[in-house]
Amino acid sequence: MNLRQLEYFVRVAELGSFSQAARILDIAQPALSRQVRMLETELRSTLLQRTGRGVTLTESGRRLFEHGVDILQRVALAVDDLEAGRDEPRGHVTVALPPSMARLLTLPLVNAFRAELPKARLAIVEGLSTHIAEWITTGRVDLGLVLNPQTDQAIELEPLSDEPLCLIGQAGGASGPLAFAELHRLPLIIPERAHTVRKLVEAQAALAGMRLQIAWEVSGVASILDLVRHGYGYGVLTAGAVRASGTPDAFCVRPLVQPQLLSRLFLAASAMKAATPLMGRVRGLLRALARAHAHINP
């Protein structure tokens, strides 16, 4: 077994597909399949179950996957540590951002990274805050911006900013603050239950003994705003989400009060993995950029 074979296996397992892994690894699919078969032969065990829709891990594959992720993380950390001893940080860092933040922060982050860390490499992935927290604990990503995360001993959280949640309606509607107790009267367009905003709103509704009218479950902020604009219901987002849409005049934004609900932004990193100088520099970039764009929504 060698590190390249192990990396190939881990990528295929993560993506559940040889074809997708081949594209990401920039290798021909037959060559990738051959390397994984060689690994299975050497270990005398079937690691991946081939199906019509891709691949799934066998029990042996699951066990090797857990070891493989840990091994690759340790190798990457060793390389980064050696590179950090040189004049300029090198190595690779992966950052995860919620979708709406990715739209606002990707370009300034890449620009700052290229200017300050030209010898290092940056990867940016998008996902919901709950998924980002999971990716950090499993080592798929190094750093991330998350909103309203649950406490987890495996994750180190640094608070960056708070922003109140608001009721978002069509332009020309009623204005001014809205008491949370009135929210149950309105048809809502909010994300599925795993989303941080949905959890915040439903938790407060449960405390108040309210039953919300969930008209539509939609995860994307842009899609929620599009449905609100066309009169399908009301969204519960931050005012920053509306500003980031580029069409703020199309909406009426009413702060929710009594009580006020806050969307809290955190910088997240693994508490189990030693930070390299490169990760420290990227944390500084993320911290500055996130605070400069503090009024943004998950």
C-alpha cells in the first residue's frame, strides 16, 4: 500500500463515484480503478461495493476509510509543518463557506490569499453550517464559517458577529418590527429542518407554544427570496441576505422582536488538530473578511 493508492481510495469513498473522483484527481478512470483494485488485492479484502449508481463502502472499506482519512491528515500536517519553517508559508488549506457567504467572500478571499500567500494552495467548498461542522470534525476541511453551531468538543469556535433575523416580504407590505407571536399567522418559506435558521425559529416557536405555517421548504437563500418576490409567502432571514441579493428594493424587511432572534457567525476549526502557520494566516484572512461582511445570512 502507498499513500497515492490510499488517497485514491479515500476520494472515491468520499464521492461515491469513480468518475467524479477521477475528475477531481485528474486521472483517467481506468487507471484509478486499477489502483484501487491493486489496493484491494494487497489487503485481500473488498473495500468498495460497485453498484449501478456508484460505489458504497463495505465493512472493511469503512474501517480502512477511517484510518485513511487520519493518515492523510497527518501526512498533510507534517508537510505543512515542514513548509512553514521556510521563509513563506506553503502547503494546502481547505476552507468551507455557507452558500451565500461563498458568493460574497470567495473573490476577496482568493484575492487576499494570492497576494499574501502566493506559495500556498487554497480550496474552497460550500455547504450548510451543519455539514461544515461535520467536515471539520472528519478532517475534510481545515477551517470554516458556520452559523449558530451546536457545541462540540471536537470543534474550536471563535465568535465573529451577530445579526437579527427578520421577516422578509414583498415590497409595499406592512413595515416596522413584528412580534414573534404574530409569525404563526403567515405562510413561511424556510429551509429544511437541518438548516440553522429553521432550528432557531422552530425552537422559539416551541417555547411559545406556537405552530408555524410552513408553506414551502426551500434551502437556498436566493430561491427563498425569489418565491417571496412572487408572493408565495414570507422568508425568515437576515437583512444582510436581502442586501446581498442585489435587489433590496424588491422586499420589505421587518425585524422580529419579543424576542429578538440572532444569527451568530463563528469561525470554526478542529480542536483535535494542531494548527499550522498557514492555517493561522488563513484564519486571519477569514476573520477580517467575515467581519467586513458581517451582515450576511446562512
